[in-house]
Amino acid sequence: MIVEGVEGIAAACRLWAGPGRLAPPSVLAGELLAAVGYGEGELPPDAGVAVAVPNAVLGGEPWLELWPAASPPVTGRAGPLAYAHDGRLLFGTGRLPIAGGAEPAAHALFSGLLALAAAHGYPHLLRVWNYLPGINEERDGLEVYRSFNLGRARAWVSHYGLAAERRFCASSAVGAPGEELLVCFLAARAPGRHVENPRQLAAWRYPPRYGPVGPSFSRLTVAPPGLGPCCFLSGTASVVGHATRHAGDPVAQLAETRENIGRALAAAANHGPERWRSGLGALAFAKVYLRRPADLGGVRAGLASHLAAGQPVLYLEADICRADLLLEIEGVAL
């Protein structure tokens, strides 16, 4: 269940992912740009950025994502944001309470991270991970996720103007326990290529039935050439066009999600290695978010024949961005 040095981001950054107790000493002893923990395990104390994701691990033990640095990282803080950069990549994270509303919290974090990344010479976002408490709840007359989308979109437009949609990168947004919005992000000096899935409407073009503004993300982002063949897959679910398919049926939603991942990675393969056309098997590391822990066994069985031997998959409990979606899958293809 581990990948010993997932090294597809060339010299810039090598991702190791697996159970924390199996983390290679050689990786732990080196310079770490970032460490992201899932479950109750310990985080490496010397990582440039250390993040504990609050969602429960399903059917397994605590996991770590370790992002080794290409050179000794420069670290710092800017308001609620902590960051580290190594000359090739910048990894950052921030948290803010949503008690005053998801919109202002999202606007503050995204305004800050866009400004921070640009100020340090990494103006091109490659990937953003969002963990949003009460994502499907209605607060002050609007679903929390839709409020979050308003704040996120305002930040993008304030920073980039009408060209903002061309900069939207791969992202995910799932529910989380607690009352703080957690955002993690990865940025580069050169632009990646943002790719849409021909089977799905671009999220930012969703019709008004899904909220005052569409979600500000692309389906995939291919890393710039200088970082080696690497593709970040956004959180992907059972959505065709803009409509949810198979409400209430996790097996059918999984099949639809697999199809979406295959089509999305095939589109990305036009700008990267042919092996990305193998769909789920091309992912060096995948995360599966499940709304209902009871669905774990069926989903795991439904994925088994589509994964490569030993391919690491992390299952997390999380509400999905639509109340009728039961699961979502994201990952990194190398």
C-alpha cells in the first residue's frame, strides 16, 4: 500500500504516500517541503509545513503524504497562512473559522494565498485542497458550499480580473469535522495546463441551480514541463454534464466516477504521457472520500480490479459537495 518515492515531479518534489509507520527513514531524514497527516498519527517535526487533516481514515491506519524538498525550504507565515518553498514549488496551508460565514472565510484565505504565492514568485497554482465543515448545511439562507464558492470566486476575480477562469487549477472541496475551513495549496513558478473533462461541463459554467456562482476549479492540472510528467486530478464524482447521476446508489456512482476519471486522464494525456490513458491505474496515489462509512466494503471491492497491484489508496470519511453525491475520488498521475 505504499509507493516508495513517487517521483514523477522530477527533481522539484517527490511525493511519498502511505501508512505513517512505513515512511522510509531516508525520506524522513531529508528536507521536507510539507507533510500532510490523515488520522491520529504523528507529523514529522521538521517539515516546512505540517498539516493535520481532521477527516477520519476508513478501514486503515494513519497515513502520511510527504513532499521532499528539492533544496532546503524557506518557511514563513502570513496572517493565517503557513508556507514553505524550495525554488521549484511552494506548499501552503491556512485555517479560518466559518462561524462568521463560509464566504468571508474563503475570500480571506484565497485572497491571502493568491497574493502570497505571487509575492514569493510562485504565481501559478497547481492544486488546492479544501476541507469545509458543514458543507451541505444551510446557514443564513444559503448552503455552506455555495457560500464558500462565492468567497473563493470573489478572491480569484479580485486577483486576476476577467481572466480568472483561465487560471483555475485542479481542486477538491469536501466536508470536514470542526468549525474551521482548512485549505492546502501547491504553486509553481511556471504555469501548468488546466484541462477539462469532455464528459462534464466546466464547473465554473454550472447553471444557477447550483448556486450564485459556479465552483472555481478545473478538472485537472498538468504540471509545467520543468517539473516532469505529473497531473493533478480534481475531486471527481458521478456528474455528467452538470447533473448528478445515480443518486443514492454508491455502486453506480462509483462506475460513473471511474468513467469520468478515465475520460479526464485521457484528455490530460494529450499533454502528457500516453500511460495516463489507463485511467485509475495511472494514479500513483488516490484518495477516496465516502459520505457513508458503511459503503467502504462495496467501494473498495468495486475499485480492486481497476487498480494496479500495490497502488496506494486512502479512504476518508467526508461529506461531498452535493448532498446527492456519495463519493468522490482524486489523485496524482505520474
